[in-house]
Amino acid sequence: MPRSSRQKQKLLYLQKIMLEKTDENHPLSLGEIIELLAGYGIQTERKALYDDLQILETFGLDICRTRSSTVRYFVGSRDFEIPELKLLVDAIQSAKFITHSKSLRLIKKLEGLVSENDGKQLQREVVVTNRVKTFNEQIYYNVDEIHNAIAQNKKISFRYMKWQTDFSGGAKIVRAERHAGKIYIISPFALCWDDENYYLVGFDSEAEIIKHFRVDKMEKISIIDSERDGTDRFESFNLAHYAKSVFSMFGGEECEVTLSVANELIGVIVDRFGADVFIRRDGDSRFLITVSVVLSPQFYAWLFGLGTGVRIVSPQKAIEEYKTRIGQLEQLY
């Protein structure tokens, strides 16, 4: 590239150097900046560089100076601080629906929001985190397609997958289509992140009920030329309440359940149902709470994990079903 063209790009390369190479702990002197610019084929003098840094500062870049034997320059405040980016990194790592390779790519992009030296702190976060991740890269495009359908007030079609065992020629776990490849037609209304998974909440016109689907198990999503149904059902729909009552999005009958809970488990109840629930005293060591839940295997598993700390008071059908499940476990052993 001709020298004149390089000179026209000097401010751009100067900004790049300041953003990538400098921070509060790694300022650069004018001589060091001139040397880095030379690496891009750009020649400049100290006086011109003073003016260029002033232009970047006027433009909005937070150019700071250290006062010592040699004046050094660095970028101070940025759009994101390191603690904020660490929170984002942890969220990415915690999200089971984001694949391992996609997590690395997203975190690499976050590193570009700080200097190279500060970015190394985010890289260390990747090393120490080791969580189960999904294998389905298609989820990112699924989410985008669902958002587009909601914005266009259109229904979507898709196939819904499941995991199953395959012992033909060995033992392995494979993905298979639910209901022999049935094409689902759903009116999408919301996306919900619950228990480290992404869910679509929508209206099933055929069953005339609100349903939910794991987004990472949806395949071949297409927007169809048909307006959404069930808008009236979602006018007063409370997504937060729905997520709390469904218990990890496993299906079942929703009903009001009254529980007797040991006082020391109040934190568990708040984590599950929130701090705005109404409680009543039940003797000196327990309290009563009535909540809307789905009577699903996940609900009973959660209950079993709390042992004698929680007891179902009503309805009777929930008590009987829980006793039946406990009996089945006893027979298994």
C-alpha cells in the first residue's frame, strides 16, 4: 500500500494500538507508540502524535496520562470493566445450551473489549470452568429464527428431538425424532432461560394449550406464512410464574400444593419460588406455604431431595402419587 494511504489510516491504527496494548497497568510512551505504528508501515513524529492523541480524546476515547520521568499514555475507562466481563464469561460458561466451541469463540470476542493484558484474565476463567455443555451448534440460529417469527407475528414449524440408546453394533447414545418425525406447528411467544436451558414458550392450536420446548432439541425450524394463534391467552400470561411452577420444564398437571416446611429450609423455598411468597406458621419449627406447581417427576425428585424437611399437606392426590413413587423406589431396592 502506498505510504500516503498508510498515513491516512494513522488515526485508525493509533486507536487500535491504544485499545489493544494499553491499560492502567500497561501505559505506553510516545517512543513506544511510534515504534508500534512503524510496525504498520506508518511514520510519525512526536509533535504530530501529540495532536493525534488529542483528536482521539476529543472523539471520545478516554486517553489518560501517567506523570513520571517519562509521560506514558493509556486508555482508562471502557464500555465494560473487567469485573463486568468476568460476570459475562461466567454466564457463558454456566449456560448449558451454549456449546464448548461457541463458548470459546464468544469469550474471545469479549477479550477484544479490553486490552490484551486484561484479556488474559478472561482466558484463565475458561481454564478453571468445566461444565456439561450441549452439542447442538444449531441453537443460535434457532433462537434467531424464533425471534424473527415473534417479530413477524408468524407461526413456526419444527421437528422435536430426544436422546435414546442404540445397542445395534455396540452401545451408544443417539438423537432421534419424537413421534416418528412429526412436524410441530407452534405459535411462539417467548424464550425462557431456566435451569441452564433455553425454552420456547408458545401456543399449540391443535391442543389449545400453552406448551414449552427445549430449543436445543428443536431442528429444521421454519417460519410459516400463518399468523400466530393464542394472543389472548398471553395477554395476562406471567412467564416468571410459569417458569417457577413448571420445575425445570417437565410436563404434568399444574395445581396448588400446600407444603409444610422446616424453618431452616426457608432459603431453599426462596430460591425456588422467590421471596414474595406468603407463608404461615405451622408450630414452632415449621411453616406452611401454598404454591402452584406441576406434579411432575422433577417436582417429586426435588421434594425427595429435601427429605423430612418438606411434607405435602394437600391436595390428597399429590400425597398419594408421592407415596406411590416412594413405594416404587422401595421395590426397586
